[in-house]
Amino acid sequence: MIAGTDTDVGKTFVGCLVAESFRYSGSQVGVYKPVASDCHAEAGERIADDARKLWNAAGKPGVLADVCPQKFLAPLAPPNAARAEGKTVDAELLVSGVDPWKQGYDILIVEGAGGLFSPLADGFLNADLIKQLARSLGTIDVLIVAANRLGTIHQTLATCTAAKAIGITPIGIVLSDVSNSLDPSADENAAEISRYSDVPVLGRVPYGATRSDVATWADRL
């Protein structure tokens, strides 16, 4: 599962590159985004842009509707976006929605919404989803994506520490250059995070990267 230290840290961009990298290496790739907000209507259907990007990157596997079963319009955390429509997020569907992706794929890329401890449904966090998907799938690896900017050292260390405190050990950290105008910390963050964390920094994803930029570490996932 691709989890973030915050919202807008590059999770979808990194997820797409990883999906493309595996697809072009010959793997069958499934993608799943359990819930999305800030969606829009298109030809009478709700579209989650991030889900569609993941689906395209993976080679359009399965059915697009199965990538993201729950979609809401307001640009809010999913529970609040659902409430704005007089609805609630179905916590059980967050987990069971992965069922179409359990067979026929060499790798399944799951992207949460927001940060690791962001709410997906009432009383249900991304971290809760990870634990329940681990039971449903048998195992799940967690990749932390962090924006490569000033302040990311604290956010990344805090996310990894909190994750391990509840029994989730990330397999690695990826720093995402979310802008083509970087502050001076961008070249130092990986080394500083590695100094204080035993979760490895697998790589850095440049702004505007292509799948070749992640190939050196994607095969370690």
C-alpha cells in the first residue's frame, strides 16, 4: 500500500510510476483506491482522477469502476465529503472492494487517501485499512511517500514511528519532488531521515519523473 505523510505529497504520481515500472517488466498489475473525494461528473458518472491515472498506468486492468468503488464530490476528507451529500463511507466496502483484485495479478498497488492517519470513514483510518487489508490479502507492504521539502524530516520520522507503534512496519520511504522549484533541504532530506530512521529511504522521485527514474528501487518492493 502506498501511504503518505500528508495529502498532496505525490502518492498517486509515485504509484503510477511504480505501476508502469512493473507493467513494462512483464507483470500483471492491479490497482485499488478504496475511496476518493474531490471527484467530478463525466458522462453521467463520477470520476476519481487519481484512480483513473493509476488504472491507465497499470494498463487498464479489470474495470475502472472497481478501482475506486466509493467516490464523493467535495474536496474534503472522505467522511466529510460523504456527509456533504447526506451519505456515509461504507467501511466494510473499503475492505471488500479489494476482492476483484485478489486474483489474476502479480502485484496489487493500493493507494490510501491523505496521510497514514487520515480518516477514510467514521472511526476508520488509513492505518485501520492497512491492518484489515493485510488480513484479507494475507500480507501487505507499506511504502511511505513524503514530499521532498523543508519539514519532511519530522513528518516522515513521525509517520514511521507512529506506524511501527501500532504494528505497521513500512518497507521503505520515497521522497517525491512535488515542485520543480525546490528549497535547499531537498538535497539533504534523504540523508537526514536515514540518520534517524531504520526504515530505508529507497529513492527520490524527481519532478516530472518517468518510470525509468524508479526502476532502480521499484524492483525492491
